[in-house]
Amino acid sequence: MTADGGTSLEHVRQVVVRSNTSFYWGMRVLPPDRRDAMFAIYAFCREVDDIADGSAAEAEKRSALMAWRQEIDALYAGRPTRPITQALLAPVQRFDLPKAEFLALIDGMETDAADAIPGMSLDQIKLYCRRVAGAVGMLSLPVFGDTSEAAKRLAVAQGEALQLTNILRDIAEDAARNRLYLPHELLDKHGIATRKPREVLAHAGLAGVCHDLAILTEHQYRAADSLMDQCAPKAMKPARLMMEAYRAIFRRLEKRGWNRPTERVSVPTLTKLWIVLRHGVL
């Protein structure tokens, strides 16, 4: 039971509703037991992400993430102590969710917990995407009902596409937090020697960096499309919905252009509705 007397399941449902996540309808189309499992997975992701993005000192963030590592151990020992892991207990047992993926996600959050992030190599960015997004996909596959090799490759490719979309969308917001997630190789290619996020944000070469990173992002969306065709269509319907919601953001970013990184983009409600109707219902 949660502190306010509600059930752990109700707690994770409220987390999902409050978050206003683009993934909501992807989860909502699932049968109740699978939907509740995804709500619990999402609530865990939201919790550790909030720790990494919070205003606490780095040492405090790392301590909180370590506590979550211990809580995952307790979950897999059948003794969860927090509402989110209590909600995860049945899905872990029913769908055989891989413990390593929960820990990989925490690994990714430890990267985000740093006081400063001065960019990464392309290989480091790929690893980061695998941890913070690919892990979520790998946890989702057993719930969706397809754990084939094609589905696993899809989880990694789609996770990279979605996380790169996040990186492109949030450049200005990340710079304000002293974070830079752009690859060193592209910064060097476009004549950006500094690794200070605010200076990179103001550099004339930034648009070229974003353009090149967008090409890689598009490649991963196309790879995910190809892999999706090799998976069970009904099982992958939630994954398709989630990907199309993010692809709509990516298309808006492309339409805005890469020389106005401080200008936020949004997806119109009618577009979101069409995505749900096209990929979630039809």
C-alpha cells in the first residue's frame, strides 16, 4: 500500500497520467494486465529520470540511484518495499522481465546525474542511448508479447532513434543545465572546439552538427521500420504507436530547421489523434 492508502497499482497509474507522456496511448491500447505492467515500468523510468534531472547535488543523486539498485535487488528477491517495485512484482514474475535492463537504465541515469556533461563520442552516445532508451524497449518486449531476435534489434534501433530525437529537441534545455550530448566527432567536423554547452549552443557550426545527427536519427527510424516488419504486428502495435509519436516530433524539428535550437516544437493535437487512429486502432 502507498502512504496515502491507495494501491501500488493506482500509484503507478497516477504517475503515468501526471506525466503527460507521449507514450501514453502506446500503453493504453494494451490489455489490462499488460497495460498495468507497462505503467509500472514507465513509473520506474520516470522515478529514476527525475532523480537524475533533479536539483540535488551529484553525490545525493548517485546515492539515490544506488538505493534504487538495492531496491531492484529486493524486487527480484520477492521483497519490494516501494510502491513502484510492488507494482512491478507481478509483471516481473508473469513476463520474466530482465533484471539487467533495470540496472542498465540506472547506469544511464548515472550519466545524467553528473554536474556537467561535456559531450560524448559517437560510441558513448550509442551506449547511452542503449541504456536510457534501449533498456526500456527490452523491458517492454515481454509485455508486448514478442521477444524474437528481430524484436530485440528493434528495441535497440528504436531506442536510439527516440533518444537522438530527445537530444536534438532538448539542446537548449540541456545547455542551460550544463549538459551537452552531441558527439565530439561532429563538433570537430563543424569547427566547434569548445565543449562548454552554452558556447556550443551559440556557435555557427551547431546547425551542421544537428543536421548530421538528424541523418543518423533518420537512419535508425528506417532501421526500426524494417525490423518492425519482421515482428508480430499485433504485439508491436504499442511500439509502433510510441515510435510514430516521436517521429512526429522529429519531423517538426526538421521543419523548424537546425539554426533555431532555442525554439521549441510541439505536435498538434489533431496529429496526435491521427497517429492513435492510424496505428493504434486501424
